[in-house]
Amino acid sequence: MSEQSARRAIVLGGSMAGLFAARVLSESYAEVTVIDRDELTGVTGPRRGVPQGRHVHGLLSRGQQIIEELFPGLTDELTADGAARGDVGHDVRWYMNGEQLRRSRTGLVALTSRRPFLERHVRDRVRALPGVTFLEQCDVLRLRAAPDRGRITGVWVLRQEPGSAEEVLDADLVVDTTGRGSRTPAWLEELGYPRVEEAKHRIGLGYTTGHYRMPESFYGDDMAVNAVASPDVPRGVIVSKVDGDRSVVTAYGILGDHPPTDTEGFLSFVKSLPVPGVYEALVEAEPLDELVAYRFPANLRRHYERMTRFPDGLLVMGDAVCSFNPSYAQGMTVSALQALSLRGHLREGSEPEPLRYFRDLAKDAVDGAWSMSLSGDLAFPGVEGERTEEILAGHAYLGRVQAAAVHDPAVAGALTRVIGLVDSPDALTTPEIEQALLRHEERFPDNEQVKHMRIPVGDLVFDADVSGPEDGRPVLLLHGFPQSRRSWLEVVPLLNAAGLRTIAFDQRGYSPGARPSGVDAYTLPKIAEDAVGVLDALGLQSAHVVGHDWGAIVAWYLAARHPERVRTLTAVAFPHLDAYQHAFRNDPEQQKSSEYVDFLTAPGRAEAMLADGAVELRKWYHVADTVLTEEQIDRYMAVHTRPGALDSALNWYRVGTLFDDSTGGIGKVPVPTTFIWSRADPSVSNLAAEKTAEYVTGPYRLVTLEEASHWQPEEVPETVAEEIARQVRTHDADAG
């Protein structure tokens, strides 16, 4: 562009889109002037021209790639100055439809900071470019056009200094990046051009943000938590490490369901979300500022690409072209894509022809993100708009992808790349992904969508998953240590496929809303009463009760003390408690296998296991047994690295239930019972397994496995599910 090398370009607006525009214009124009009404020099905090600047801002993966291309080394510079950095698929906890996506190593960089921090670093890089200057605290009044109005030749401005007069700044090219409030549509009309066609889609989004010093244990090795709003729960929350050793927390809701700005109301809003640990961490966190709100009524797109006449010497970029639902975090990244499109036109060696530029801008930067955003919004029933067959089919397919991404790292990685605008949505329809969806659906038949619930029982609130046919026989699943309700993840779909309705909940100490203080709050009767309370809350008089490990102890107790609430009992990997205690008193084998209890109840054990990124806790999973996959270990690590979780769970051991036989035992079990154990499981001796039969007066079945470990629901889910279903079929008269 040698002919233009002595010419001047003017950029209206000094936010991210304006900075990107200035960067690429500097390659082709000798002078680039960035005009902004705000003071920019030395500004490190939010400014008037960016009212959303206090809130969370996401730079998607494609945006990070483009910024690094435009400003080499900026990622390292930002990280060195305090921004958080990690792998977007591995170091961010993604929740969709209440389920955490499977972690995957994507190689894509997640970079999180406050918006003013990022903007300042980019602005400093742009300011250092040859020929680039900033005209701050200056209002743009109108465009100046040639006499025939076929070309824009500059802008009229008014500096905010006292006594200033209107003046004109000549330009060969003016680029408007003043955001969704851009006056270009009105200016064009004044010059005799048609009004640009606009599309608005109302979503009624509102979000509230605060900055906090979060508890050290909240993140573990992660850098952010992103719980995405869904049609069932049109609320979301993002918690992210940012610069300055702080975290930004933004909660949001659509269709007028907005988070309050008072502390109590904000916490109550966050507590309602189906994402574990955030509310509890915020209760412990140190607030660093006041909560602030922002409202975003509608998506807005100006279809400049559809215009038939447009003046030379004028282009538009950024939110002035398209303003997206900010919960998708597409804005800065789409602006970066637009900068690449502008750069492509500039490198052709002549001034960009506006109509062709706008067509390419739509095709290369806007159309894909706009379609994704609009389709995502239309998934919410209350959002107005036409739901074509194509959109509805897309919603159904995306639901399949999201469900598979909970289990399959390849699907989760592909979804992350599409969300990050690195790949187009077509990447989710490749033969490899479609095969992965089919494999997932064969393994997890979708008889009934999983319903994520928070069940109040007295002063406690339990996180639960309920799934399977509405009219299926109820099966209550009780997990063990150190696990969670997700220990039944492989068993549940098999039971649902057999026509059973499953209820799996995080028990006392595991649910963030059910962590009473004090060891005495974790006695066996109290834990068993929680299970009864869950049944009551669901309107169930009784259920088929299944327990694994500690959950089996609770199940044995329920069946002995509350047989009217237990239709059948299936105990996995732990014998009747009275049989266990008998074996511990009389059997050296059982005594030796129980030595781990002293390890777990040693003072300071929880702190030691969580130190240095919970290295010892992860080691415990590997030492205790090697059959768990990394995915399964990650499930339980995510639970026990939440604030207070591991310490509360260890109270089950500290209270002394395993060895306290002073009460005379829990008693005999009159309900039909199946006990599944393995000779290869070192935690249960032969004597304890054989003695169990003496404590069951109802029909009894002993299932002995030869090779399985203690982690039977994860290792042999088909066997466990088959035995549970057999028990129901055999002894439930209503099971058909």
C-alpha cells in the first residue's frame, strides 16, 4: 500500500476493537489517530466509556491466538503481570446442564484477567507503534463528507478542554469502533444513505459482579469455574482468577431473572445454581468491592453487508457492527477476527472497498458467532424468535454433544474448540464425533434426562441426581469414601435402561449445603436420617436401597432400623457392620486391613492431603487401588478439593462408627438382601463376608467376585447393575 504510506487513518473509539483496528491500520497508514472521549493515559481501572468493564470478560481461545499474532509475546507479558493462564479444557471447570464436562488437554490457552488490565496492556502495545497517536477526552461530533457525499474525508471533533472549539481532522479512512451506541447509522441517513438494516433479539440478560479473595482450596489446580445457564436453569455463574491476586465472580440470569446487588440476595442467587462449592466458597471469601449490576436487553446486529450504497473512506468494526449476548464471551474475539478481515483488505494494496469489506466481515467474522449466539438464546423457551426446523435440530444435536462431553474427552475437547471460535460448529458433526456420540448413547441410554436437584432436609441441602422412567421402581444409591454421587455414574444408565428410577445424592459432608460442624454431627443415625429425609422430600415411602463402602454401612443401618423404608437392600463391598466389628475383634486379617483408618483420622490429615495442589490426595486414590481411571479420580478430586469437603468427609471415620460396638450393634436385617464382595478386596476379610449371613433374617444372597477390587461400581458396573436389577425383579411385587 505504498501510495497510502503517507496518509492518515482515524479510529473512533479506543476500546478493544479500536485498538485492534489501530494495530492493523498501522501496517498501511503513516498516521493512525485513535480518538476517545475518555481519559486513557495511565488509566488502570474501569472507565466511563466501558460501563461493563467491571464485569467478567472472557477472551476466547481464538481471540487469544489472534492477540498473540498481532502482539507477539503479549500472553507471556500478561501472565507475568498477574493474569491467570492454563488449558481451557483442563484447567477450567465447565458445567453444562448441571454436569461437569470431562477434562481434556486441548492445547488452547485460557487467559483470564480484568477487562481494564487486558485493555491497558494492549493499549500500551498500540501506543508504542510508529505513527500511532491517541486523542483522549475528545468528543466526535459528526463525519465530514466530500461535496458529492460519496466519500468521508474526516471527522468534526470537540476537545473537552475548557474553551475548545469544534475542529475538523482530515482522514483518508475513518473506522468507527464506538460500540453498539455507534452514530454511523444516523450519520449515513443525514448524508442521504439508506438506514442500515438492524436485527434485535431480546434476551433480558442481567448480571451482577463482585471481586473477592477466594479461599485457597477453592480452585485446587484450576483457574476458573464456568457454570453455563441452561433452559432448565436460566442462571449461570463464572468464577475466575484474575490479576491482582483476586477473583471476579459474575452471576447472571436471562428474561428478567437478574441477580440482586445486595450481599444476601446475591449469595442466595448463587446458592440456587446447580454447581457445587461456589456458594460455600463465597460465604468464606473476602469481598474486595461492592456488587455492581449491568443490564443487556438485546443482541444487536447491523447488516451493513446488505447495503447497496456506502461512502468510501468509512468502515465500521466491533460492537458497532454486532453486539452479542455477553454470557457467550464472543465480543472481544469477534472484534479480533474483524481486525484480521480488515488486515486482509489492507494488504491488497488499495483502500478497502466498503461493501466488499462488509460482506467479507460478515462471512469471516460475524455470521458464525451470530448464528451460535442466536441459536443458543432460542434454546430458552421465553426468548422470542423463530425456531426453524434447522435450529430445533441443532438444539437436539448440541444436547447430545453436551451429554457425551461429560464422559468423553474427545467430545469435550471438540466442544471447547467450537465454544472458543477456533473451529466452526461443523467440527461437531465429523464422523469421529458422531461415532463418539453413538458409543456414548449405547453406554448411557437416554431413558430419561438426569434431573439435578437440591433437596432440603431440615437445615441441610443435598445435591442429587434423579433419572430414569418416571414410573420406574425407585432405587436410592448411597456412595462411599472418598467418592460422591458420581461414583454411580457407570451404574445409573444401566439401571435406567432396566426401567428403574435412580436417586443418587451427595451425603452429609459431601454436599456443599450439608456440612454441619463438629464430629458428633456425623454419627450413623444422623446420616441414615438424611437418607430418610431425602425419600420424604421426594414423596417416597420406601425405595430399593443400594450402598457402596460407607454407603453400604448406611444402607445396612437403614434396613435394620427402618425396614419399612427399605424394599430391598444391596450392599456393595462392605459387610454388615456387626459382622465387620466381629471380624475386627477376632481376625488378624481384618485388623490389618483396617489400619488405614488410623492414617485417615490422624490430626491434620485433611490439610496434609490437600497441600501442594492435593498431591497426597491424588496419590491416595492411586495407592488405595489402581483400577480407577484418571477420569474417575478427577471426579472425586473435584469433590474433595472443595472448601471443607475432605475435612467433613473424614468426620465419618473420626466419629468412630466402624469400631464402636458399645451400643450392641445395629441389629438384624429383615428385608431381602444381596451382599456383593470380592475376595481380591483387601478391606473385607473372609470372616466378615461369611459372618454377614448371620445378621440377615430376610431372603439373602451372597455374590462373591474373584478378581474385582473394592471399587466395584466403577470397575464392574454391569455386574453391580445386574444384581441390583435382579434383586428388584425378584422381591418387588410391583416391579412386573
